[in-house]
Amino acid sequence: MVHTKSISRSNFSKSLSSFLERLRKCCVDSQNNSLYFADDNTPVISKYSFNTIRMLPVNSREENVFKQIIVDYLIKSEKISGFSADIFLNYLLDLISSSKDPSSDARKNTELIKAQINSNLTKPEIGDLRNFLDLNFDNLYSRAVFESLNVFGLNGKIEIKRKKCDKVVSEITKGYTFNCIPDENLIYLSKGRYERENVKCFVIDGIIEKVSEIDKILNHAASNSEPIALFCRGYSEEVLSTIMTNNIRGTIDVLLVSSKIDENSANDLADICFCTGSKFYSVFSGDLITSINPEESNSVVDRIIATPNKIIINNEKTKHIVKKHVSDMITKNQDYLEADYYKRRITNLTGHTCTIYVPEKDEQKNVFMTSNFDMVLRVSKSVISKGLISPDLFTKDKNISFPSIESYSNMLPAESFYVGVEMACRCFENISKIEKIISIDD
């Protein structure tokens, strides 16, 4: 039998405050100041900490509901801006314990805080970032991330990977990076890594089914001894077999690259067009693959590097076109830029990749090292974005209620404050709407 049970305001606040205080202690422990965004296996705080939160016991059905809502907002907050989780939890706890009118007090106070933050923003300096990282993070993480960012700022992709090495190693690769699928057989022929210079590229929004469709391209490759890369949605066994046979003979040098099979593959191919300078040949718009004239195409890129699951395109000739394409994408999609899809596309087109290799250790240490690097990266981006701000600003204004933050130095990323208080307010507004809890009798 299912029935509803009303919760009194006093019991509501008491139960919520009790749970949140336990959650806060769990999250901001000095050994565990980060969470984990499990959806795409990207560490946002630490895997250990997130699992601890998920296993945190609840004392009632309403606490279980609170837990689901709070953890969801907590993860969203930290994913947007590093260091915001602590601010989120402290501010949410303060709202719960002090707000008498949830419908107005929380939002009013939050808007005052955000206005105070906006009025005190200053242009961040590179020295501010370095000092902040040195004060708040171990030298191993702060220096590696700082040097990486100092080389090309935020206009690059930074990856954290584990490797059999004695110390942290940074490797910077120039080029537009796409998670496409170079044919594994052709990659195998190149001993696991295909790398060519002055490669002519063709981007086909469709599947190459017959060799006759690309006959002109193959003849051009044979007569000009010019490496060629064909980007498409897919290709038949006949096409692959012909290209492999002739590659082995040395009569041509052609690489087949297919996009991943999903709803965004056409956009990935379109982005590759901007990087390579190729026309977008779309069979869905009536273009015929046989109509491609390689003699008229000048879509030659400086270098292509392909590994089993990734392709890197270096092309100085198109950098201004790509930059404008990214700018237009950001302008047209302001409301959706936090979506992983747009983040990935923009990252692909940034032109630089910095890979930080960390020594492989036992599994727990691997998780902590990767999480710590990720934390430093996200916090650095927050500092660069809005600069630093002092929590003392809020203690000077009696009209603003804000708890002290003691976990870190006396200066914190302004963006982390802004995101933390806003997400805490949204979370509180959501929780405050819960007046009844559905329970089930045994």
C-alpha cells in the first residue's frame, strides 16, 4: 500500500541539516576534497570520495530523497567550477539553518552575493594563478599544470594519462584532435602509427560502397605519389581490400578514416572540413562521390597523425578559418555550451593537446593522482576565467549571510563562489518544494 506522509517544517529542517552536516564532513575531509563524475569516467572530485558519499547512510526516507537531490547538484557544481563543492555545501547548510522563508530569503541572499562577486572581479594575472596553485596544491600537481597552461593557456586540450615512467612527463602536441576511427588494418601496416606530411584530404558525408566511386582519387594518388586521407561515415570491404592491396604494393598511400556511428557524426565531419579545407561532399544533399575531382582540390594539410582511436590534423593554412568557426559556434549556442557535445567539439578544434603522463602505481594511488591533476586543471580554469576573490567581502556586509570557508587559502576563484552559491540556491529551492514523501508499507 502506498500513501503520503506530510513533513513538518521543523522536522524537515532538522532532518535535512543533520544529513547535510554528515555529507559536508564526508566531502571536505582534508584527505578527500574532491568528487567523481562517473557518467563519463572523468574525475571531478575523487572516486573514493564520491563512493563514500554514495554509501553515506540515511536515517529516513526523506533523507534518502535529500541525498539524491544534493549529490546531483553537488556534482554539477564541481563539474562547472573547481573548488565550488565546499562552497556549495557550506552555503546550502547555512540556507537550511537560517532561512525562514525558503521562497524568498534564499534567492534574495544569493543574488546579493552574486552581485558582490561581480562588482569585485579583477583581471587575473599569471602570477595570481601560480601563487594560488602553490598555496593550495602539492608541487607535483601545481607546477606541471601551471607550466602546461603557461605554454598555450586555455586554448588547448589537456589529458591526464597513466604510463610506466618514473616521474610526471608532459607532452605537447600541436594539431586538431578528433576521436575518429582510422582503419585498423591500415594503421597496422604503419606499425600502429600513421604519420604523413602534405596529405590531401577529402571529407565525404556518406558511405563509400564501391571502388569505382573513388576511382579518380585512387588514380590521382598513384600518378602523383601523394598521400591521401579519406574521411567518411564508412566503407565497404571491397573498398578496404583494394586500398590495402595497393598500399602494400606501394602504388598508392591512402588512409581511410570513418567517423563514429552516432547522431553527431555529420557535425564531426563538418568540423574536419574546416581543419582540412576540404569541401563537404554530402551524398544526403545530392553530391555524387564520383564527381570529386582531386585535381581541383587544394585541401592539403601540413601533417596527419593517426593512432587506433584518434587522428591529429596539423594545418597552419586553416587556423584563422577554424578560429572563426569556433567563435561562431560559441555565439550561436550560448545556452548549450555546458553540454558535453559542444565542449567536445570546441576542444577538438582548439589546436593543441597537452598530455600529462603520471607514473603508474597501485589502483588507489592512480585514482588520487588523476583526480588531483583534474582538480588543479579545473580550478586553474576558474582562476583564469574570473580571477580570485576573498571570502572576507561577505563578512563585511551585514545584509549578506555567508559562512566562512576554512578549507583553503584566504583567496578563492570568484567563479567557484558564483557557481557554488547559485547551485546551492537552486538545490535548496528544489528541496524546499518537497512537502510530502511517498512511503511504502511493508
